[in-house]
Amino acid sequence: MKIKILIAIFLLCFISLLSLHAQWAKTYGGTGEDEAYSIQQTSDGGYIVAGMTKSFGEEEGDVWIIKIGPGGNIQWQKTYGENYWDAAYAIAQTYDGGYVMSGALDGEGWGIWVLKLDPEGEVEWQKFLKGKDYEFGVAYSVQQTTDGGYIAAGEFRYGEVDTDVWILKLAPDGTKEWDKTYGGNDPEHAYTLQQTSDGGLVVAGQNDRPLYGEGGGIWVLKLHPSGEIQWQKTYAGEKEDEARSIQQTNDGGYIVVGRTSSFDVGSIDIWVLKLDPEGSMEWQQTIGGEGQDYAQSVQQTFDGGYIVAGTTYSFGNGDGDIWVLKLDKNGDVEWQKTYGGYDKEEAYSILQTYEGGYAIAGFTASYGAGAMDCIVMKLSPNGSVALPCEFENESFATIRKTYVNPADTDVIPVDTNISASEPITTPKESDALVYSLCLGQHTLDLSASSGGTTDPQPGVYIYYHASRIKIRATPEEEYLFTHWSGDVESIENPLTITMDADKSIKANFKEVFEEIWEAVKKTPCFIATAAYESPSHPHVRILRDFKDKCLMTHKWGRKLVALYYRYSPPMADFISTNKFLKFPVRHSLHPFIMVSYLILTLGPVQTGLLFFVIILSSISAISVFRRYGFLLLAVIIIFF
């Protein structure tokens, strides 16, 4: 019996190790836009992911939190929010096994929102801080502190004044202990914070008071546990620079990543700064290509180096790819990879996992169920995700040393008098579709009816599992696209589909004549009916017969009718509500009615000849009168 138990324990440990070391990439979402902004590994080897969803909850967007296992399977998923747009920007596991989340709640104006959740995602308490009128707040970062409380950082706008950095300290039960703003007359932003080894805080973001040029610079504040400033420095070039992530390093210094427009190879590059404990520069460099490249997250790795995640428009497959770079302790690049498909991907958060690999969270528009899906990837220690498709690629960034000297700033913290309220938000279950990228292939049989074609051309195509494919129907002249049929029923054009199975899809077209004729059969002559007050009036019947028997049988006549039926209804409504217009409109229609009657009675050729004779006779009469007018007048006077 003991041997069987030992074998079972061994097998469980072996399976757990396999799941920890396995690489995978999965999407989570619905038909709308879903994004993941923060990921943390949990004590059970799984992950907690926080972001925003427009597929579930309220249509404007709700906080979305997903708990997934080591292999990416969903353990639970919930939305949190009210009637407006809400989002979670940061999440962390707490000492009791639950979670703390920070973000923004739009309670008739954005404010800082902090949620304390139990291990199953149920709300234990929640706090909302927002001022009055035009005041605005959002928290981009949150962490549990060593005293069991919580610290959050973001930005705050008071009235019409530009945003300031906002730091909020809560007690373990959510009671506000203190909150302070840091800033001046220009906008300041805090995107990241961390409690430091001395019990204080380090905060990084942007100070928009330029030192040398037109833009803002990276701003780092080292605070005492009470929020008072220990030191504050700006690192800036001649254009715009900002920090998106900071972490204290093993030597007591700090690693900072963000973006710069001051020293770029392209329009924007990643900027990496290594600071000593006092904020002085140890080394600094940009990393990028010819396009826009920027970093969102950094973490020191077990070997003393750094892992950086963001987005690149210089390398990869599509319109922006996830970009991950592994740096050594001196900032030299050990490896760099892109991850993405034909459309856009972005990474917002990265961490090193317990066994030495990496976990990334962001969004993808190339794969998944909706317009954008949350994407979570588990990478090996060398950055591989081991997919059979061309999802993972090498990149070859240019690295440049920069030589910026930090400058001291002199901002004084200000206490706020904003009290925390307790909104009543109940979590709701969501039912995301989960796709594993590129595991298997599916066939798309694309066809079209007569009257048009598709892009790509009709044919049979093979795509990897979870790929999102855009197909477009293009009608020929005199035809209209009506709908897609087969495995997908839709009138959208272009149409985006997810290849989660073999699909057969057909684009259907019909002649413009059919479309116009269907509308014509249902609708009388708008303006004439309004003028004569009845669709059965003889004059209205003449115009309708002329339309049906003459105009609708010819290409240009059908176009004229289509144009008439597009613009006539509002004019007819105006005539109906203004009765004094009916008499002049009737008289203005008499020539059209007469011509229509003649064409219907005599035929178009005979009517044309008749009008030709009338016009020719009129011209002859006028010519004779001009030449012999006085003579004719004299004869008339003599005889009469």
C-alpha cells in the first residue's frame, strides 16, 4: 500500500512538473473586445489574470478576472462593474490566498477602484475614491504591503487642473490610511509602484515638465512608508519619454523600462534604465527598430538579468506583435523574440515563473473568438512557445547607449480629503471561449454565387486552429452582396471568422434590378402620392406605370429609380405636412405626366418623333415670324 501511495505521489509530482515546464499559448474571450492588463502566478502554480471585457457583463466594458491553472485551463472567471466602462489594470495574490485588484470604475466619472477578493473571486470589500465635478482618478498598480495593508498608484485630476500622481494607502480591512497627490501645473502620471526592502515605496511614470525640449520625461519618486518624499528625479531627453514599469533589484537599485522619442532609431523605442539605490544612473540604453517599439513590463530574473515585454511594430508578422527581450545584468540582449499573427498583438505584463520560464498577458486580434481576445502565453526559459505555426519569430533590434543625467525635481506631496465610498458591485459569471493557438489545422472552402467574387479568391485554404481570418465579398457591376451562407450566416462584409473547425462558406450576390424591384413593388410614387393624396389617383397610376414598364427595364432607368427612391421620401413627408405645397407640386408634375402618358400610349420612338416635329415646327414658325412678321401683321390688319 505504501509503495502504491509513493508511486501515486511521484506520478502527481511528475505530471505537475510537466505542466509547469510545458509551453502553451491560449486566447480567452467572446465576440467583443477583451484585453488582459496584468498577470501574476499564484501559489498553486496557476495564474490570476485581470483586464477588461466587452464580451460579457455590461456592453460598455467591465472588469474581467480569470483564474487559470498551470496549463491554461480556466478554474473560474467573473466580471465586475456597473453601467459604464470599468477596467482592472493590476492584480496581486494576497497573503490569505485571495486577491487585490486596482483599476477604474466609471461611477458617473472615473475614480480609483480597489477590490479585495477571496480565493474564489467573491468580493470581500471594495473601495471607490473620486472627487466631485471634473475630478478623475485611476489606479494602474496595486500591491499588498508587509503590514497586511495595500498600496495603489495612479493619477488624479482635480477640477480643470491637469492630472497628478496619486498614491493611496489602505489598511488590511480597506480603510483609507492616507492618500497624497504629487505634481505641479503640468500633467504627471504614475503607471507602476513597488514596496521596497526598507518598507518605503518606489513609483515611476511621467513628469510632463520638460527639462530640455518639448516633451515629458521619466519620473521616479522614492517615498518613505508614510508617503513623504525621500528623493525624486526626472530622466528626460529632448522629446517625450515615459516609464511603464519599475522593480527594485537585488542590489537595492532599480530597473526601469518604458518608451522614448528622444533617442529612437524609429519613431519610438524601448528605453531601459538601471539606477542605483539613490536614483543615479548606472547604465541606460534604447532598443528598437525602424517602427514604433515600447515596453510595458520588466522583472529581474533569477540569474540577475531582466525580462522585458512590450510591443513592436519593427519586427514580426503583423500590425504590431508581442515583443519579449531577455537582458543580462549589464543590459546586453541574450535573446529577443516576437509573437503574433497577421493582425495586432500587445503584451502588458510579464513574469518569471517558479520553474524559470515566463508568463505573458495581453491581447490578440489575430486569433480567438472576437475582435480582440485576451492572450496568455507560457514560454520556456529560452523564450520558446513551441507552436507549429509561424507565431514565434526572432528579431534583430538596434541597441544604443544613451547619456542622460538625472535631474532633481521639487514636488511637494499634498494630502487629499477624499473619502472612500463602498459601491455595491456583485460579480457575474462569464463563459469565455478558450482556444489553444495553432494546435491542429482546419480547411476553409470558400465559394461565391454568380455576380461577384471573394478575397481571398474562391477556393480551398488551410489555416491553423484559432486563427482569425478576414474574408471580403466583392460584387460585380449591377450586382449587390446579400449575405454569407453555409457554416456562417452573416450579412457583415468584410467578415472575420475563427478557424476552430472545418468551414464551408459562400458569398451570395443578386442583381441590383432585383433589389430595386423589391423596394419598388412595396412603395408607391412618393412625391406624386403626397401631392395627389392617393396612390390610386389616375396621374399617380400613369407615373407608376411609366416607372414599371419603361424605366425598370433599362440599366440607366433602374439607376434613376434607385436614386429617386433614396431621396424622395423626405421630400414627400415635407409636402404631406405642408398642404400649401401640393398645388404647385401638382402643376410641376404635369409635364412629366404628359410625357409619361405619351410614351405609354404611343411608345418612346413615336413620342420622340412627335416632340421632334413639334420642336421643328416651333423653330420654323419663329423663323418665319422673324422674317415676315411685319408683312403678316399688315395682311391681318387689312383683312380684319
